[in-house]
Amino acid sequence: MSRQVGQLESRWTRVEGLPIHARVSADPAPSEPLPVVLVHGIGVASRFMVPVAEMLAPYYRVYAPDLPGFGASGKPNRVLNVVELTDALAGWTRAIGLERAAFLGNSFGCQIVADLALRYPQLVERVVLQGPTMDPAARGARRQIVRLLLNSRREAPSHGLISAREYLRCGLRRLVKTFRYALEDRIEEKLPQVRVPALVVRGSRDPIVPQRWAKEASHLLPMGRLVVIPGAPHTVVYDAPLELTRVVLPFLSDEQLKK
């Protein structure tokens, strides 16, 4: 696979009175009809999805929205929980005219994608769960924070700078409360009900999503499979976008999964 990159542009869509920002493929839509929606993790917004979005754009129409309260999107007065964020994503998907799409989530974004596939199955063609949180065996805040700190040492230096900027944009209150909602969400109870082709992707140096949990998550999915990216930390969408694209493209185009 050659290292092709596409251009992205900002688009705004009003959903129930709230402006939602998204980074969208700027080039003409490829012949492949399946659009791909990228769903970010806690606090970091679509900025972290740019590297993989640019690499997928030559092949698919790509959308990377900022969920309400994050990035450049409007900030509701109340912090939205997992169900409410999912509802907002579904509303935005319909507002821009997507009837059905592939959804690729990173970290907490995987929890949103799993909830979307469960409650809005008509919108979801297939899913990619990159670094799915939360590991049921380490659901406590203290254990998760220790893992986050360990992972931060393995990420690219620019990762921390972007995170700090995006955390300031969403605010400490929203960041902390969303983290609590993520801890409460039982993704392991939803995965068995995700009845579309699903790909779990883990970086081999990811302390937030250990290999044991990544395997369990892929086995819980009725049509799940697992791929491990050697040498990558938690945020594969940012740190190893080329390697991620190389495994995602065959999955998205696999005709066997459409039968």
C-alpha cells in the first residue's frame, strides 16, 4: 500500500440547536460507497483522528466529528453521558444524510460506537474498535489513571501537547465527569449484541488495553476479530496511522463479511 493522503476540511452541522464540527474529506467522494465515521476518545476530539483520516480519505469518504462538548463543537451546559453522546452522534449522522456507515472508534470512542451499534443498528455497517475501554478487570479510577500515565510515556511527544490543548478546550469538569461515565459504562455487556462485522485493534505496547482484554473483547463480538499493531501504544490512530490503515482497508472491503 502506498502512502497516499487526502485533504480534510471543516464542516458544521446544527443538531438540535447545537453546532457540531467535523473534519470531512475535501476531495471528491471515492467510488467506494461506504462512508467511514471516526469517533474520538475522552477530551481529545477529532484532532487525534487526523492522521488516519488523511490516509483513509483516498479510499473512502471520511468524517471525524467532535462530539458535543469537545473540540470545536458546541458545549452543552450539562455533561453528556455515554447514551446521550451516542444519541448526539446518531442525530449528527442522520443530519448529514448518512444512511449507513462504518464506525471507527478510539479508546472511549469505542464505547460510543458499541452503544451506537446496539441501539441504532440501522446506521452501522461494521465497526473498528481501536483500543477499546474500559477493561472490566481494571474499572477503578486509580488503576485507569496509572495505566494512562504509563501509556503517556510511550506516546509521541506531540501527543501530550495536543491532549493538553484539547483538555483545556473541553474543561476539567467535563473531562472528569465524562471519565466517570466511561468507568460506569459496561461495554462487555454490549459487545455480544453488536451483530455486525467488528475488528478490534490493539497496539502491542498499550497498557490501557492489555492483550487479555483485547482478546476477550474480540471473542465477545459475534463477528469479531483481533489485530495487534507491533510497537504501538494506545492511540494507534495517531501514532501508527499507516499500520492501522493497512489492516482497516481489507476489513472494510471484505466481501465475505457482507454475506
